[in-house]
Amino acid sequence: MVIVTLGIDLAKNVFALHGVDATGKAVLVRPSVARGKLLELVASLPPCLVGMEACSGAHHWARLFHLHGHTVRLMAPKFVTPYRMAGKAGKNDAADAKAICEAVQRPNMRFVPIKSIEQQSLLLVHRARQGFVEQRTATLNRIRGLLSEFGIVLPLKAATVRREALVRLEDLPGWTNTVVGDLLSEVSRLDERIAQYDGYIKEQAVRDAATQRLMRLPGVGPTTATALVGTIGNGHDFKCGRQLSAWLGLVPGQHSSGGKQRLGHITKAGDHYLRMLLILGARAVLMAANTKTDTISRWATALAARRGYWRAVVAIAAKNARLCWAVLAKGEHFKLPA
């Protein structure tokens, strides 16, 4: 029988495959396929629908399978879990492949956009830069912790930690002077590395037309623009701007029942890195809104006065997400609100 749907449970070295025909009957069950033989096996099959979880290496395999004529769909693992009958088959690679095969056929399943090599390369720059930022924060907190052992308690502000630690460096006893001095040098090295990667991001932002259009929006700089392009591409995988905003977790969660609508805190679902960048951009927009008279600034100022600072920040971030989708989806036809 001809395989029409194939589920693949991805791993580092050993993969599991589960293929079914048009009637749903399993015609290919391979619980153990070596990494070196996976592409050969899938390429030998007639073009079919291939489902995989969006995990490490998924985009790489999706691109390879697509070259051999297959229609590839990636899904978030949490959407596959309900189709795994844990009480019946247990949790193993073969059961996972079967669940993926079942989930990818659902008409209302939400899929993850397949990223190109260029998109993944751009996102690697962001991941590396964010790693350096986290290392710098951890190093500064380590300095604060060590100095507190000697009765020197510093505030959380990074600039204050740098300044005070440097001022008190010569007065520190014994090896403490050496350790804190080395940590301050490490912070300086990380500053240089972060600045270097900021340059890479700005260089990419200048080259890309879609990024340039995004940067015309208030609160969207090179970092946010390149991260959006690297993550969602042209935005065509979303039907509207609100879908993107919901995907980023910038809409309130619903707890409605009995005909009564109850909205809670934002869901914080999706990509936390993009959500963080949009929130930071929204804070910058709100800070500068008092000195501007455009439509968005007046709306932001009135919203902050009526609903409070943080609600206004989240609302601005959600609006920016919708505007970003419009810019990417409509391209040159999008006109910025006056």
C-alpha cells in the first residue's frame, strides 16, 4: 500500500518512523532507524505528508525532505502529547512516532513555519548574543554575592555594581582583590563581545528590505526587526496580526464560563525572546510618548493614564506585534498610521 502520511520521532542517533496509508492502516513501522539511513529511507518513499515535532534538528530535516518532494509539517510537542495514548502503549519512540502521524492529519492542527538556512543563521547570532548578556548578568550577580560576604552590599543596578566594585577593589583583602578584579575583566570582555554581535545584527538589518520596513515602526530597532524576520519570515503562516500577538503570548488568557467573559493575565506563550524585545520597545515608546503628537503616542499616553503603566506597555507591545505582521505580510503596500 502507498504511504500517505509519515510520522517521524526525531533524535540524535536513532529515529522512529510510523507510516499509514489512505485508510489509516499502518504500513511502515520502523522503531529504530540509524541517523545515516534516515534520509535514504525517506527519499525512497513516494511523496507524502511528513510530520515531525519542532525540536533540535527539525528544520534541517524538513528542508532535506522537502527537496525530495515531501510535504513537511512541524508541530509543537505539546500539541502531539494528547495523541499519545500513554495508558495503552506507554511512552517510547514508536508510540511517539505513531502520535505524530496521527496529530499531523488533524484539520485544525497548528504548525510551526519551516525556517530557511538564512533565518536559522540569523537567529544563531541572536542566541549567542543573548547568551553573552546572560553570562554578563550572572557575572555581575556573582560579584555582588562575593562582596556581600565582606559586608559590601550593592544594589541591583549593573552600572552601580561596576562602579562601586572598581572603587573598592584595592581595599579588598587577600585573594578577594584578585577574584573580583578578574570578574570585572570578564564583564568588560563580555561587553566587547555583545557590542561585536550588536554590530553583526545592525549589518544584517541594513541589508534586508523587510527589516528596514519594520524599523520604521516606533519601538522596533535592528535587534527586534531581525529577530522577527528570522523567526516568522514574511508572516504568511499567520492569518492576521492578532494571531501573531496571541502566538507571542501578548493577549489575555480567557477564563470564561456561563456566558460571562473573564480575562486574566497575558498568556506568556510562544517565543519569550521576541516578547521581551517587544516589551522593551513598548517601554521606549511610552517614555517618549509625552513629547510627541502622533496617533500612537497620544493613544499610549491616554491608555497609561487610564489603565496604568504596565498595562499600557503590554498593549503597545501587542499593537506593535500586529503592525509588524502587517509590514511583513503586506510588504510595500503597508502604510504606517499617521
